[in-house]
Amino acid sequence: MTTVAKQRLIAELRRGGIDDERVLAVMTAIPREVFVSSTFVERAYDNMALPIGFGQTISQPLVVAAMTQALDVGPRMKVLEIGTGSGYQAAILAKLCRRLYTIERFKVLAKDAEKRLLDLRIHNVVYHVGDGTKGWPPQAPFDRIIVTAAAGDMPTALIGQLAVGGIMLVPVGDDPVNQTVERVVRTEDGFTREPIMPVRFVPLVGGALPTFEG
């Protein structure tokens, strides 16, 4: 059943405009059912977002694939992910880059994600529990940055951690039903930005970290 469901999803991704064979191969290889709760395991290969606790979600596979494709990650690149969540997007990216740095606000989610990736023998990921809006200055610059929550405004602190020529993908918009993923490219004297696709993400939250971990 899982194989058939996965094949159906990959076909749906192709119809949705995903034509990067590297991305499709990784989406095929990574078992999404590992990243969802037992309550939703039968829907793991439905093209939809699913709850993972703490008001967070595992993103819709088409959105994961489209953002990964637009990020254009190479095998020698250093990538920063803001919002580890379940670890699913991290697993996809880790298969495509040299090293992934990922930040999550909720310690429980970060630890669970780390265990999932280690169980899958993915070892090129560095984890941090903290405020993702601040990025990871000691490890900057990054070749690529991906933000998996919606920023109310363009997060300029993260742009400053991009290498010149580097790309960041970030959902922007404080209206939960009116957000757009933007592709930001760092230039010598600033940055350029262009809209990529409409999305619905949970909000990007900065400031003090939550104390409740469940």
C-alpha cells in the first residue's frame, strides 16, 4: 500500500511541475510515514499538510518539493533551515547538500527530528534549539537558506547570513491565507526578490523561547 501511495504522490508531484529528478529521487527515497504520528500514518502520502504537535505541521509534499527545487541545492553547499519541525524537509535537504544546519524553537520537536534522521542514517545535519529569526551567525555565510514558517516581513537578519550569490526561500505574509514564498538572491550591494508560489505556513515566531515542551 505504501509503495502504491508513494508512486501516486510522485506522479502528482510531476503533474504539479516538479521536474528535477534529484528532488523526485529523494522524495521517493525518504519515507514520509516516519515523520507523521501514528494517527495520520495512513495519510502520509496524501498531498497535504498534517499536524505534528505544538501548533506545527509537516508541510504538503508538493510545497516541500517545489521549495526544494527552487532552492537549487548542490552537493557541496552549506544550507540553513529555519524550522526543523518533524525533520522531513531536513531529511530531503540533507540528501542534496554537504551539510545542513537546522534550527527549531521546540526542544521536543528538535530531538524527535534528530532521532528520526539518525535512524535513517542521515548524519550531515547539525541541530540547534533557538530563535530561528536570528539565524546561526557563527556558521554564516550559507549558500542556501530555507524558512519553513511565514515571516510577517522580509527577515533581513537572515539575508545578511547568505553568501553573495546565495539563495533564500521564505514565505512572507502575516495573513494565514495570503502568503507567498519569495526567492531572495544576495547580491554584492543588497538583494533581489521574486515571488514563487502561494502557500499557507504557520507563522515565524521570534523572541523568547517557549517553556512548555510537553
